[in-house]
Amino acid sequence: MLHSTLAASIPNQLPEPDIAEVIRWRDSSYAADLYIAAVSWLDLFTYLDEAPATEAALRSHFQIKERPTRTMIRLFESWGLLSNVDGNLRATASARRYLSRNSSENISSYIATMKYKSSVREIYDVLRLDAPDTWHVERGDTTNWDALMQTDDFADLNTRGMEERGRIFAPDLARLLDCSQDTAVLDVGGGSGVYSAHLLNRYPNLSATIFERPPVDQLAMQCLAERKLPAARARVIAGDMFVDPFPKTASLHLYSHVLHNWGPEKVRLLLEKSYQSLLPGGRVAVYSCHPDDRGGHPAPIAEAEYSVLLTTGYEGCCYSFEDMRSLMEGVGFQHVDYRRSICNRSLITARKLANSPG
């Protein structure tokens, strides 16, 4: 009787978060800082309240760079603060009411009380300079993510973190990516090899090569050994993906959560290398967060927020489907396909024609 009385007095429990929400809390960690920077340092919505502007005019007026500006626009479109009408950006009614200094109801000064927070100032500098300066590692002499990934402690932490993330996403990648006709996959920048491992478990006729630079290559070897994958099916090659040649033995190249770290020129370079080294008729598969912009709709909120993190800490962003299609077709790939995955991720594949040279 006492137990039932106590149970009746306990309020109904709130629903517990699912894995998509747990991941989003991390992936969206810089979105609010970009919002505060735009309101306080730029006074963006007052400017757009007075007159619509093209993206180019916006960049010129505020002296901000193209990559972070596009990330900012996508975020505010997804939040309902901006609309794009025939290439002209406009503040929405809510943005004009609450975030424009022309409005008697605006709370811009309240938001601006956070403008001197270090992460807000950091993202303002990214807008102006397009130079990420995020990774303030204790006793480190660089804040560049790429350079830090060549140090043992930082590489170990990040590789194991991506391994944990891969345990969530790799099973769905293996479900989406049909490898029944493939013989070998080159996993470029494959980290621990978690995505290849799941493909190998699903497709017994497939072999995988993880292409990673030191010290991540050693961590990949350890992870593959822990999975007890035979060396004949899973191996690691040490190399710099931007410099060193790719082996020409694979029918499939996989980039999982890789290309979004880099700017368009480096993405184009990697896709060109894949096109040249893939077997005729082979495919490239890119697994990441790709807003589907084929219908002209704003990016989903979670995808736009994740792009802010990538823009702030890395050289890249969440490339949309049309971004990737243009890059892929630009180096020769055809039959570009898009498939949704879990937790705001998606798979984009494209094929090299069977009669293509290279």
C-alpha cells in the first residue's frame, strides 16, 4: 500500500532523449554563439530590416568571408529568422520584431551582453577571417585541428571519439551501401576503421584498406586487431590522402565524416584522386550530414547547427546535396544518388563510368 501511494505521488517522468538528440547537443554547440555574434557584433537583423540584401552585398557590407557567411545564412533560414526571396535575404517578422534595433520590442542589447564570451568572439573572428582557432589544447603550440591530429594524445582522443560515433552510424551505413558487387573498398581517412569493419561483417566477399596517416594508422591497426578481422580482409596503409597516391585496386572509395572537414578545393582534389584511381565502373560513397536542398527548402535545424561547428573548428561545412553533386560531376562522376540515414546523416554515392580512363 505504501509503495503504491509513493508511486502515485511521483510526477510523470519526462520522455528520455534518443540518440539523435544526444548527438545534436554536441553537434549544435556553436550555433548559439554564431547567433549572438550576428546580433551583437554585426547587428545583422537591423541591417536587413532596413533593406533586403544579396549574399554578396551582405559579405561586402560586413566584410565577412564566403564560407562562414553561407553557414550563417543556412542556420538563420532553418531557425526562421531569414528568408530568401529570389536571391534577396530578408529578416522575417520575428527577427524584425525582436532583433532589429528599429523595433521598440527588440532585445538586441540583452543578447549582446554575451558578445565578449570567448567562443562568441572566436566565431566573429571566423566570420571576418575564415580562420578557425578553436583547439586550445593544454601545452599545445598550435590551435590548428589538422596539425593537432598528428600529435599522439589529440589523435588518440579524436580517433576513439569517432570510433564511438561510428558504432552508432556504421550499422546504418552498411544497410544503405550495397557492396554485394564490390570486391575491395578504400576507406579514405577511415580513422579506426569502424565503418569498414561493419561493411566487412555484412559482405563476406569484401576486403578493406584503411588509408590513414600517422599516428592514426597505428590506432586503426589496434582497433582492427581488437575486432579480430583477418589481415587478408582488413589492412591499413599509412599515407597523406592529399599527397600520396591511392592504390588502384578498389571498386569503392568511402569517405565517412571526412570531406566535411575540408574546404571545396581539397574536397575536389580528393574526389579527383578517387576518380582517377577507382576501377572502371567503381563508385565513391560519401557519408556525412548533407542538407537536401533539391526542393529549395531551408536546411533542417540540426544539420544547419552542425555546419556551424564544422565551420568554426575545421576548414569545411555541411555540404548540401547540390554542393556534392556539383563537386562530384565536376571531376567526372555520374549517377549521383542521395539516401537519408539516421540522426540527420545521409549517404551520397556516384559512379565512374565503365569506359572511363584512369
